Amino acid sequence: MAYWLLKTEPDCWSWDQQKSEGADGAEWDGVRNYQARNVMRAMVRGDLGLFYHSGDERRAVGIVKVVAEAHPDSTDGSGTWECVDVAAVKDLPRPVTLAEIKALPALQDMVLVKNARLSVQPISAQEWSIICRMGGLTKAP
């Protein structure tokens, strides 16, 4: 299993909206960056990701699961862009802020710290475990 971080502006697509989609989930659409598209192409069904509110919040708020692998993005008429479908798994009991992530030496090599602009990015198993614990999960899913 691989782990990911998916960023969204909460006023465009919030954690509550994601949860309202239920087990079928929703397309992670609208991504218009080649590197992020390529990251999504590497995702497989069952992979887990952190749902991250960017903008003013800058914090991980929940966990999602990939429920459909890369396919054409329904919001793109050109055929250039792809997306995955993700479904909400659980809330982080305590959101984890970017400031907290940056303050922890063990997380200094995270893509989020080094390339904060990338909207879809990989997370190592160790980073995943640390952030889940920081978020109040005694056992990372």
C-alpha cells in the first residue's frame, strides 16, 4: 500500500463535502499540473491519503481511500488530464497543521515541506504513521 496527500482549498472542496459523497467517493478532479497528474497515475485502489485543507487552514483533516484508479477527468474536455476517485475513511481526531509538520525534524524531507505547491503528492510510510499519531490516531489505518 502507498500513501498520499491530496490538497484542496476548503471553499472549493471541503472535508465535509468529501464525507457527504459516502463510500462511492468522488473524482479528485480539476488538477492541472503534470507532476500531480503523474502522481495520481501511480495510485492504486485501496491506497490511503491525507485530506489536506490548503489556503488559510493549512492542515490535514481526514483520511481518504482511493476507490478508482486514474481515469479521464470529467471536467477536462481536452483529454489531457486524469484523476482518481477517493472516498472519506475517517476524520483525524485532531487536525495536523503545516506548522506542526514543519517543526518536526522527522518530517523535514516531506514533499509538503519541500514543494508545498504540489497538490497531490506521495508520503512515506513513516511520514504517514507520524502524522496519523499527531492527528490523534493511536493506530494508523
